[in-house]
Amino acid sequence: MNRSTRVLNLKPSPTLAVGAKANELRAQGHKILNLSLGEPDFPTPEPIRQAGQKAIEQGKTKYTPVAGIPELREAIAAFYHRHKGLNYNASNIVVSTGAKQSLYNAIMSVVNDGDEVIIPTPYWVSYTTQVELAGGTPVLVHSKMEDNYQLDLDALEASFTSKTKMLLLNSPNNPTGAVYTKESMQAVAEMLKKHPEVWLICDDIYDQLFYGDQTPVNPLDVEPSLRDRTILVNGFSKAYAMTGWRIGYIVAPKPIVKASIALQGAITSGTNAPTQYAALRALDESLNSTIQDMRETFRERLACMKETFGKLPRTTFSNPEGAFYMMVDFSRWLGTKTPSGNRLTNGVEMATYLLEEGHVAGVPGEAFGAPGTIRFAYSTNQETIQQAAKAIQNALEQLSE
Ligand SMILES: Cc1ncc(COP(=O)(O)O)c(C=O)c1O
């Protein structure tokens, strides 16, 4: 029996091999120093958990409106007003089963067969997959570690064509931790003004996790006239440690809201009801300090990453300012030989070697369009980070020319 070409065209993730190896080593009783996960290690804060439990006990376990319960949509609008000074209301918001679904709704609402979607690299792996599922073509615009993974504005400008339908930005960025400068967002806004038919998606899921001086901004923050064609994507997984609750949302113009409701109504309907009540509690201002505490812990871990990974020979990394990831460039080690005589030729092989030899798990940059690098997540404690850096150093020292 043949399966659909849509499904057959889905590319296997380059991370699968590393993940399978990690499981194999765990099954053999090895402790894995896991710096591969895109999720905070903190438990969901107690008041949020309690709100979810209370919702279950109170019988709030029925279908909800497809776009989400009105109280939550209103709270999201109020949150955007508080944090960004943006005036939206509940009718601009659709709550979904994770920001991943929000993104999918947004992309499916806009992209037709043959449309081009501009995506800066390195990029979160689901972007290209979702664009391709919608029949679109990802157009990748490379940014470099030596530019701290800031946007290459000339390359970006040159990537617009008559087929461009959408630009997809993510700052703070997964996998690089880059926070785009305000000046670059102004430049992007100017570019978009020259292409009035192009939609903008800002995946702002890490916008509360930043450690530099600058609060993250997107082109809409600096150019309000983009509002009618900007779709803001956000969620609760990262800043509120709610990955498994599965809840995210878009803040968008009404036509996109309408399209997202139609699409979501056809596939999943409203998001899990107790989760929506938990998210409502998460947005309560009384939780601000809890969220800040988690951010401060990430800030300390980033300092620990820079200090410990800074000692690794023949490697470089950028200066991440947000999210909880750091990309480390191992390209100067490619071509060296492992103790068992294998030559390392790419980031996947390097990540596999570090896992086998050092029991450190990272995600090879090949998954994000950044070959020769490995993404390490500091969503884990400082002791694990320190042990991982040591183990990587030992493993590197065993490589020969
Ligand atoms: C950049 C980015 N966007 C969106 C998501 C999706 O988050 P969720 O579906 O858990 O809300 C993730 C999760 O890893 C991410 O890294």
C-alpha cells in the first residue's frame, strides 16, 4: 500500500541517529550528560499546576471554543498590552496545541503551492518541514557565527522574489540564541515596506528569555504599519516550563484568525481544556517573579557554558543572548581520526563521537542548516554543564590527525 507523497517527502531528522545512540547507551547503564533538549528542566510552577488540577476537579473538561476560552484570549491580549504596548483583543487570538500547531496554522493559512518562504539559517527544524507540507519552498538566507548569527541584511534583501509570500523570523533564536538588534529589525521593516504583499511571522516563543541589555524586538515593534500582515506566534512551553501541557497561540489580523480557526476546527478543535486554565494562571502578574527566577537561572547557566566551553581547544561559539542554546563550531576538528580509526567528516559524526566517547548529547547543526556545529542546550544544571565540557575535552584529546 502506498503512502501519500506528502508523508513520504518528510525528511528523517538528522537528530534521530544521535537520539537512538543515546537511548542505546542509556540501556547499557551509562549516564548521559544531556544537553540536547529544547525544554527547561524546571517543573511547571506550582500555582500553574494547581490551576490545571482545579479545572479538572471543577469539571472544566469539556470541549472549548476552537480559538480557546474567552478568558484566556483576553488575558493574552492584556499580556501583550502590558509587555509590548500592543493593542489587540481576544478576537485577534487563536490558542492551539503548542506554538508548533500555531505556526502550522499560520503557514497553512497563507502559503500556496509554489510560494517562497524566506527563512534565515540556522533555523528551527520544523520551519522548513511545515513550509514544505504547505506546498511552499523554503528560501534559506545564511547567517554566520562570526556575525554572532545576526541577519545578513544584504542577503536577506536579495532573497525577495516575485514568489515570496512570507518571511519567518525567530528571535531570540533556536538554535543560535541570537537576539536580533533593533537596527536590523528596523532594516527588515523597511524591506517589508518595499514588498507589501509579503506576510511576516515572528516566532517570539523565547521573547521572555533574554540575558543581554536589549529586550527582544521584532519588526512589528518598530514599525506598527506592518500589523495587518504580521502573525505573532508565542506559547507557554519555554518561559513557563510547560512543554508537556501543549499550548501556544497566535496574535494576528482577523483574516488569519478566521483561517486558523477553520483549519484547527477541521483537525484538533479547541486545545485541552485544563491546560487552558493553567495557562490563564501562568499569565497572572503574581507569577512574574517566578518567571524571572527561571530566567536568572538560565542567565547563570549561560555564564557557566561560556566559561567551561570556552576552554575547549579548536572550537568557537557565538555570543548567545537569549533562549537556552549555544552553537559550538567543531569544523576545525573535522578530518581528525577517532581512537577506533574513523575519520570525522561532519557534525553528525562529531555529535555521535562525543556521545559514544564522552556520553554528552548535543544536536548536530546539520539539523538546523549549520553543518559542522553542535547545538548544546543549557536547560540543565551547572554541574551537568561542567561535567559535559570536561567530557568533551577528554574526547577531543583522543582525536588524532
Ligand atoms: C523556535 C521554536 N518555535 C516553536 C516551538 C514550539 O513550541 P511548543 O509547540 O512546545 O509550544 C519551539 C520548540 O522547541 C521552538 O524552539
